[in-house]
Amino acid sequence: MAARKPVSLLKSKDNIAETWPHEPPRFSDDIVDDFFLWCVKKDSSDITIQTDRPVYNEINGALYPALFRPVDAADMNVFLTKIYGPDATARLASGKDLDLSYEVRPDRYTRIRFRVNITAILSRGRDSTQITMRVLPSEPPTMDDLSVEEDVKNSWNPRQGIVIVTGPTGSGKTTLLAAGIRMLMERRRGCGKIVAYEAPIEYVYDAIKSPRSLISQSEIPRHLPDFSAGVRNALRRKPNIILVGEARDRETISAAIEAAQTGHTVYTTTHTTGVAATMQRMVATFEPNERSERAYALMETVRMVVTQTLVPKVSGGRTGVREWMRFTDDIREKLLDMDFKDWPAEIQRMIPFYGQTMARSAEILFENGEIDRRNYIRLSNSTGG
């Protein structure tokens, strides 16, 4: 059998744009992990595998082909079976996308993890597939790694109540949440028992040394059917901290409120932009006849809302720009005396006094030369709601 010849899209010093030198004529099960490891070594943040297209690496926000030739149906079947299993195609045909984690172990001491989404698509007139793989660090970053503001760090650990991290898809919510959990675990006295419910599990805490902290992570729906079931499960396990990967429906939000009312500290994420919009949209998940009651229950338990977006840095890579607000006893008391429909405007007015607006955060980064003028203006014009 003739030796495989290296194939490269660009024969130049532009190492980022070089394709996999060991690209085979046909993918097989035994080389898939080798290919993923090469992508990770190229500093890819996301790997996208799509039928009829080359595999793409996303490096510093730009796409680069990782293969010279397109992936065909036979290659895609190898990827699907390796990542998910033999029933992947049948699950996709039922009209469901697949969320899971995937792990590569190059040696007994190292594991490289990916968050994976598999979605059925239409390509060239026929049913096809796209696999999106987010490369996850071996351990969560620290709050300092993310340049999280001191005010946020100091307000991160209320005695009880809910801390909500918000932002659009791909804004680093899960990463910020993981950094916050790491900070709690690394305190001198630890943080007690943490139960986490995630879909899928992205960050693991095996490498975090914390003798007085214990964390258990359950994957939705692998271990429990949904997030609301997870929160109710947590109430039977006597945790100090409950982490809910996403509060996206009224059942989960109600369960998180219930957990906070019973004395727990709850951390969760939701897909909103802006502190004021977060409260409004969480309340909007309830039926009109129960919104008032649920709104006041949410206000009684919320302690801080942080909304984050990622923007390119002038020096390369991306940085988080954050808006946040602390909900002190005085603030909650004032808002509880108002009609909940008036909260968004009042919260927006309060943010500069009890937190920081997105516009101010962008201004600081621009003045420090970390982001360019275009992104500064875009974020400055955002109302946060």
C-alpha cells in the first residue's frame, strides 16, 4: 500500500490555514480521534463537520478548512458512529437534535473534552448532517483568566438566592459560571456540597484541589429527564449550592425559585441580553394569570444578574464584556412595591448605581486599547434590553 502523501490547502508559512497533513482518502474509526487532536493543537475553538463541505476549524473567530476535500456521506457516518453511536442517524430522523459531550484520551493522564451538537440539515437537496464540536479546556478558567470585575467576584457568593448569568448563544455563559464555581471551590474553607445539572456537561473539576468541597455533575437528559427534575432532585440531597445549566422554561424557573426560597444558593443561565430584559423574559415564560405571583417570587430570591457578550480583542482572541447588577435588600424591597411591568425601566435606571452597564464596560475596554472603536460604538448603543 502506497504511503499517504501530505495534503495541504495552502503550502505556505500560514500555519493556521494548513489542512491536516495526514488526510486519508476515506475516514475510518481509528483515525477520527487523531484528527480531532490535530484540530485542538491548531488552537481551534470549534470544529464543524458538515456533509458536502470540508471540516472547518474556527480559530480566533475565523473559519479555516481543516481538510482538503469535502466530507461525504460515508465519512459522516463514521463521525456520527464514533461520536454518538450507531443509532445517531435514527435519532436525527425522528426530528431531534443531539447534545452530548465527547472525550479523547491521548494518554492515561490527559483527556480532551468537547461539547457536541448534532443537527439534521438539508444539503444539495437531500437530508444531511452538521456536527458542531466546541473544544473545552481540561479545567475551568479562573475569574482572573476571564478578567472578571472585582464587583462581580465580591457579589458572586450570596448566602442564599439566585445568581443568573445571561447572554446570547456563544457568549461564554457556561465558562463564566464554571469559573465562578471554581472560585468558590478554591476558597480556604471550600464551599460544601455542590450538585450540578448540565446539558451537556462541559467543564469538569477533577483537577481542582478543594478538600472541603464536593461536586457532583449530572447530565440532562442522560441522568435525569430535564432541569426542573434536576432541581427537585437536588432538594433531596442536602446541597449547599445548586447549579442549573439553563433556566429556559417555567418549570425550571419555578423549581429554581423554590430551591432559593428554601435556603439554597442557585446558579443558572438563560438566553437574554441585558439585566432588565432578563427579569422581564423570565417572568414572560409563565401564563398571564400567574406572572404577577411568579415575578414577585423571583424578585424575592434574585441576588445578582450578569449579562455577557464576547467581542474580538485588538491583540487577537476575544474578551467578555459584561453588564451586571446586584439586587440588595433595599433594591428588592423597592421593586417589590412596584408593579412588575414597571421593573425593566426602573432596573435600567438603577444599573449604574448598583452595577455597571454594558456601555460603561465597553468604554473601559476601549480606553484600555483592548477592543476597537467599531465594537465600542456597537456596545455603547445597546440599551441592554
